Amino acid sequence: MQKATILFNPNSGPRRRDAELDRAIGVIQTAGVRTDLTVCNSSEEATIHTRFAVASGSDTVFACGGDGTIHDVIQELAGTQVALAILPFGTANALAHDLGIPIRPSEAARVAVNGRVRRIPLGRIEYHNFNDKHSQRYFTVAAGVGVDAHLFYKLNRNLKKQGGMAAYYLKAWNLWATHRMRRFEVDYVNGGGMRQQTSLTELLAVRIRFFGNILRELVPGAHLDCPELRAIMCRTDSRAAYLRYVAGALLGRPQNINGIDLVSCSEVTCKLPEATAVESDGGNKDRVYVEADGELLGGLPARLTMEPDALSLVAPAPKN
């Protein structure tokens, strides 16, 4: 690591932490790395400044924020040799937890300058944005279609910042308990290369093992180096089945739940049933939403695949 661009999102997390950022930058500079600091107040600014960092010769970009900031940065780093490093300033920091990166930014900086760069595949989701235009995004943590994306659509983005994760989860619980689940059709290629079809109320393709905090292993077998998508496919609309699955994950004992399948797949295509697509044309009443890394993206149709050897990632060095 010789030249690093530091992209700081001051809106991440519950409060401003400028002093912690200064200490982290000091650690990076003490290691002999040249640094450029840029403040990004929006997703668009993060994208623009990451693109500039790549063009101007930075070998590393530090995403200083949460999983949403990382999500914005990887859209421009994917397919390049410029490495992503993480200084956790968000609320959940799922990717940092999974990598074993310390949550204190100065300690995360120390880990980064002594870390190693590894190449990982990325998840990729194609979808229709809110202007009904075909779009695509890469993701590192997870991408969801159905219930979880609907919650992101309904939840106030400021709630997590103002009230913390407890208030966020409480509101999500209330929305989930009253949400009318909508079905969508899924065509996927499983790990054995066989094409299959099903009808779901929720699809969650997961790329990490450990989410941190109280949520640990949500999908057994999911990890950043996995060349396939590990997906939860919910054929059921039973809230009790959903609860049993989540409870098992919280307790570290994932269970076999009727109507909920864990599937390895290389490709997943999601679309509305024909009748629903006609009824919902021009309105949001029956729209099924799509999210990636906690960012609401748009709606169906959608296609999820993997992009091999896509991202250079600064990870903690292996322990002796």
C-alpha cells in the first residue's frame, strides 16, 4: 500500500466521529502511505470520487462508513486492481464483522496497513430501477427480493441513525408482522447445474458468514470466497416458519424448516406472475422490491449471478 484515497461518509453511524477518523488517518500515514481524504455526502459522490481515485493512481480506497458506503465504492472498484480497505463507521458493519476487522477505526487502520490483499468474487444483481430502466449492481453482503426489500422500502433511513439498531429492528418487526407477502416466480440453476422453478415470498442470496452483533450464521456455507450464491428460498408465507428459521440463526442452530430451502446456485431469475405483473402495471400496490447490501434498488424482473475474480480486498493478515 503506497497511495490511498480515504472516502469518508459523515452520515454513517449514529454520530459524527471526526476525531476517530483523524486518528485512523494518522495510523495510515505513519505506515508511510500517502493519503487523500475526500468527504462523500451521497451515494453519487462516493461513486464519482471512487472513479477518480482509480483514474488518479491510488492503489487502495478506504471506505469509511457502513455497508452502504462499501456498496457504493465497489461499483467502481469491481474489475480493477485497486483494493478496497474498510474503516467501519456505520451502524451494522456486517462486512467488517465477517472479515474480523476491528470496529474501532484506528485499530481497523492498523490491521489494513499490515493486512493482505485477496481477490474475491462478487455477487451481481440486474434489476429494474424506479425509473423502470434496466440496471445492475455488485454486492458483498447479501441481495434480497421480496419481504426484506419491502422493509427497506418502508423503513425510514434516518431511524437507524437516530435510534440505533434496536429502534430499527423494532420498526422492522412491526412492518414485517403486518406486511402482505407477495409471491414471485423464480427460475434458478442449482449447484449441480440443473435448472429448476419455484414460487417464493422471499429470496435472500448471502455472501458472508458472520453478520455480527446478535445475528451470526444466517446461511450455513456462505462465505466471501464461495464461487456460488448461497440462497435462502422461502416458499412459505407462514410467519411462524420465518420466525423459527431466524430464531435458529440467532441461537447458532440453523434448522430445517418446511417451506424454507437453502440452495447453492449459479444464477437466479425472478419475475412477477403474469397476472400480478398486469395488475401492478403503473402502480406500487403489488410491486416486489429488490435490495442489495441494505440499499433499496428497485423491482422485478431481476437476475442474480456471480462475477468471479472481481474485487481486490484488504483483509486481516492470517494469525500465526
